[in-house]
Amino acid sequence: MKKIILFLSVSLFALSLVAQTNFRDITYKEALAAAKAEKKLVFIDFYTSWCGPCKMMMKNIFPLKEVGNYLNSKFVCIKIDAEKGEGPELAKRYQVKAYPTFVAINPAEEILMTKVGGSGSGSGFIGSIDRLIDPDKTPERMKQRYESGERTADLISAYAGLKMEEVYKNRQPDMTKKDEAFKMVQDYFDGLKDKERLAEENLFIYTSYTESPADAIARYMIANRDKFAPAIKNDISDRIKELYKMDVLNYLTARVPFNQQQYDIVKKGVMDLGLNKDEYYTTAFRFIESYGAGDMDAFMTLCEKEYDQLNDDYKSSLMYSFADVFASANETVKKRAAKFIRHSFLDMDATMIMFVAQQLMQLEGKGH
């Protein structure tokens, strides 16, 4: 029995290494030696103990399977605290001035890329690294490849990803770049046969270029969810769940105008796909339908009675959007909404209070 338990423990540990980034507990020099022996590069995550974005990367990005698979296959990965041990000297050598900063070098210590700041998605993070270390994926080279007629998953994923990065490159978002990226992916998708659409190499289409279950590509993904390559079925399932979650959230927080017909389609999709087996959406549906009825006094009463029954994700999102949700309400209801926020402050952490306070100011006419 002990042997069986030991075997299972070792197996689970091995699986965890495959499924997440393997940051090795070794020195910088040891990383160089390991990279040379394994014919890999070195990936350095420069961080500090007080850096919030650094912690976000460790919690949300590096544990992702796609990120681990990519980094572990190409790099010997190490983390270096820029304020301790060998960190200060190395941070100075590699001109690290903000955190996190990611540096890729070869065993000869030649810098291949430097990336400052984290990323909100795994695919976006590894895509940016891949473009920085691959000379065949410079903007000029990818443009040349695309215009020459090349249409491979590798190129489309990288080139469209570059355009998506350019959307938020400057202070004012350039949404034309997003349109270009989505059109590029749609054109590529349209040219694929069913077998190719379901292949592992084209997972990026569904995870990065769908925004709603109503999208044409998303509808194809949902209709064919059981036909995808086995290696990506879980990813496809997770993306479908995420899209419905975002659509419901958009209705709950009034980010989109309530439309009964479109809402009914979303709700039917959630129910038909079995996404509400744990009653995750039940209370949210009740809130959305009350809001859609247009009686803001009744909706405020529902908030007072059932807000705590919403799941945690939706509770915080609704609170962050309270002023928008009650924008069309009369002054009496707005006062009730403001009172509700003040009462809710007792259960919030400092960060949430800061953002929700802005909602309070808007409701009380002080946020303009």
C-alpha cells in the first residue's frame, strides 16, 4: 500500500512539472551550465518580494500548462530576486529597472530578448517571448512571410499576436490593430478544412480570437466541441465556459444593453451545455432578469436581499459597476444604492474599497 501511495505521489509531482513552469532552484552559473548541457537557453525572471505584478505572474501565468510546456521545452528557467544574493549585480548587468523583467540569454550570456512587465494571458505571454527570440518573427519578416502567401498556424498566431500587442502599445488604444488581427485569423480560419480546424496547432484561434459564444468561430467551436484533438479538448471546454461566463457578466454589470432575445440565447446555451449544474449562474440570472424588467426599485430590493448569494466573482464585478447599473435610476433609488455600498464597505479589502468608492461618488453626484 505504501508503495502505491509513493508511486501516486511521484506521478502527481511529475505531472505538476509538465503542467507548469519549472523554475529551478539553482544559481545563475549553474543555469548556464545546465542550458549548455541540455542545449537550451536560459530564461530569467527578475523579481522583488514586494512586486505585485511579479506575484500575479507566479499565481496566474506560470502555472498554466501552455506556458510551462513552452518555457520548459526551450529554457532552463530561474528566478532571481533583484535585491538579494547575486540579484543586484545581475540586475545591474542586464539593466533591469522595473519588475518583473524577463531576460533570455544563451549559454554564452548573449542577450536574446528583454521583456518588461507581465501579461494577462498565457498565450499572450509566450507569444511575445517567441517573437522576441525568433529572428524569423520580427515584424518585418512576418509581414514579408504573410504577403508572400504563407498561411501556417505558427505565422498567423505570431503575426496576429503582434498586432494585438500593438493595440495597447500607446496610451490611446489603437483598435484598428485589433480589427486587423481578428480579420487575419478569420481569413485563416475560413481557409481551413474541418480536420485542420480541430487540430492542436490551431487552438490559438479559439482561446485568443473569440469574445462571445455568438461569434462565428465560437459557434463552430461549441458545435464541434467533442471533435477536437484529445490534447486540447479540455482547453476548448474551458474556453467555452469562459465565454459564457463573460457574456453573463456583461449583462449583470450592464456592459451591454439588455436584449431579451439575445439574453435568452445565452441562458439557453448555459443550461444546454450543463454549465449551471452547481447553480453557479442561478442567482446571476435572477439579477439580470430583474434588471431587464426595468424596475430599478425592485432591482435594488433584490440587491439588498440576495447580493450575498451571488458567487464571489460576480459579487465584486457588480459592485465595481454599481454606478453604471443604476445610471438610469431615480434619485431615491440611487440613494439606496449609495447606502448599500457604504454598508458593504465593512466586508471589503482596501483595494476593493478604493475602486468601489469611485462608484459611490458617481452615485452621489460627486464623481464628475
